[in-house]
Amino acid sequence: MGDKIRIDQRNRAGPGAAPPRAGGLAGGRVAWRAAGAALCVLLWAVAAAAGIRALEIGVSSRLRASELELALTGRTEFRAFTLDAPRRAVVDLRGLDWSDLRAPAPAGGPVSAVRIGVVEPGWARIVLDLDAPMVIARAGFHPGPDGVPRFRLRLVPSDPARFAALSGAPPGARWQPAVRPGPPAAPPGAAAPTVVLDPGHGGIDPGALRDGLVEKEIALAAARAIAARLARDGRFRPVLTREGDAFVPLAERVRIAREAGARAFISIHVNSEPTGLAEGISVFTLSESASDRAAERLAMQENRADLLAGLDLEGETSTVARVLIDLARSGTNLRARRLAEAMIAVLAERGRPIGANPHRHAGFHVLNIPDVPAVLVELGFLTSAADRARLAAPEWVDAVARDIVAALDRWLAEEERRLAAGR
């Protein structure tokens, strides 16, 4: 039985038009040539999707065309499509183990960057950033000269209007949570208030990288350390937005906090900056206008997480301005600022390195929670040698976790006093 291919040409055919024909392809070659006319390919291969390993990956550009090629241990289902604003080409492969590979550095041409990672359970994703509009001319498997199956994606130049018209993710490629993270919302009147801990980045989005240190790993280790202390002390109920190396969109992180009935939301990150001079811990809260240019740049970088992961955000608009109105009305932002100040005070009292101007604010999308005080904690700079040494030490991360729990205790006690006083 031959391989079968289905091409989703989105709205290229009118109502009642016959779907593209599916059928076997001779010689074991599975390829799709559409001269850039269609955008999404969904392929069902004979081989089972489990246990497929990536052996080699390369990106090349020649005669204005660019190609992505992977050598794999077998064939598997895949999706290929392009996205606009910013321009990207995306390939998803079911059941692919890419752990032995690192994303290649493009050698010139319109492909400016390549990312590889897990975007949802069971699917690995490759994202190609494009400096120019390029449409898919071919996508599929073919046997290599050594008999090893190879997947090849060929991109050819297009014009901006045509690229935009053809771009968009198929429904199956839109992110869906496999399992609702964390426990269900606490019942009203529960003794222990819920704190949602949000380890930044994850999956295909590694965050900052330097000397073998990876932001998503440090953030998860810190969140787990804080959660363990909260659970052990029993004064708070911890919920994590991700339990492992998984990609979670920014809006999903917000949804988790709201549905858990969180009393506080803490997003955990690690910073970086080009000079290598900045160091220390900073705490950020939400604001329409940034406290400084560095805070503005950081917010813009963090807000691009979904785009870097190859998500289609068509039709979505920023809700920062609307949420800020809700925050001002409810007083939530004032409570968030008090939480940030409590954290900075405890960390300073205990001798932790505090950054210059440690309480900053900017328009972070992940802090857009109108009814939950939310802060974003940057544990240090991977571009600082001193901070790298601290962040690489589990005992230091655990000590900071202890300090953050102490700050939560201090903040909650003050919240309760203000509530009792009617303020």
C-alpha cells in the first residue's frame, strides 16, 4: 500500500468543489509540488509515528530558493505551512525525537534563524524565520542516496501580498492543551490561597542561552523549588503553568491563573542584555508605559514568545490597554506593586544581588490578569558572569525560592491587615 497525501489548500476551491485527490505515489517518493499555490500539507505515512529520530538537519539557499532537509530514521505524519507578521515557515513532525540535533545556523539567504523544539505533546516543530516572502514549492519525504528517509521543504520567492493571502495555520496546528495543568480551582473559603507559578518559556522556546545555561530550565527549577516550599509550609497552594519542558502560550498562562482562583501570579525568568554589565534580580509589574528603555525592550522580547514558537496569532490584538483600565478600577495593580516591593525588600535584607532600579514596569502580556496581582521576576542576567555562577548553583536557586516564599508571607499578612482595616 502506497503512502497517501492530503493537501489542504484552504479556501482555494469554491463551495462544492472536489477535494484534492489522494493516492499512492510511485517509487516510495512522497512529494508535493504546488508552485507556491497552497500552504498546508498534512501527510499520513505508512511508518508508525513513534520512535522516529532525527539524524541530521541542514538549511541551504541557492538560486533564490531555500531548502530545509532532515535525515530521519523513518517517515511520519507532517504539517507544513507559512505564517505572516512576522514571516515564518513552519514544519511539524509527529513523534520526532530531535534530542541529538541542534538548530543549524543559516548560511545566508532569506532564512535568518531556525528553531527546533516541542510545541505540543507528540509533535516536534521547526520554525524558519524569513527575511523575505517565500512560499512552499515542495514538501515531502524521499529516499536519500544512503537509503535513509529524508524530509525536504523547498521555499521559493513570492510577493508580500500573495504570501500574506496564502499564510495561516491549519486547525490541527493550532495549540491545544493536552491536559489542564495543575489542580482544579480551590473551593471558596479554602484555607490556603493559591499561588500560580509561571516558569517562563519552555518547549520550542528556550529563552535566553549562554555558556550551556538555558533560561527555560532555570525558570522551571526555580518554580519547582518555590512550589515545593509552598506545599511543605502549607500556607499557600502552588499551581504551575507547566510541569516540564512544554510550550505554553501566554494567554494560556493567564487562563490557568484565573481558573485556579489565584491570589497571586509569579512569572519566573532570566534576563540578558548586550553589554554584559547589568546583574542582579529585578521584579516587574504591568504598566502601559515602560519605566525605562531596558524594561520596554524586555517586554517586547517576552511578548514575542508565541510568535517564536510558530503560533498563528491572526485576529488577536493586544489587550494591555483594556486590561490596564480593569486593573486601575480593581486596585489589582496596586496590590501587584506591593507584592513586588515585598519581594525586593526581603531579597535585599537577605543579601541577594539586587539590580539597579529593581522594581520596573512595562506592558508584559503575561501579566494581563485584571483580577490577580501579577509580577514577573528576573532572577539575574545570563550575560553577567557573576549571575551565571549563581544561577548554575542549585543551592542558590533554592535560597532565592525560600526568600520569595518569605516575601509572599509578608505580603499576604499585609493584605489581610488592610482587608481587616477596610483599606
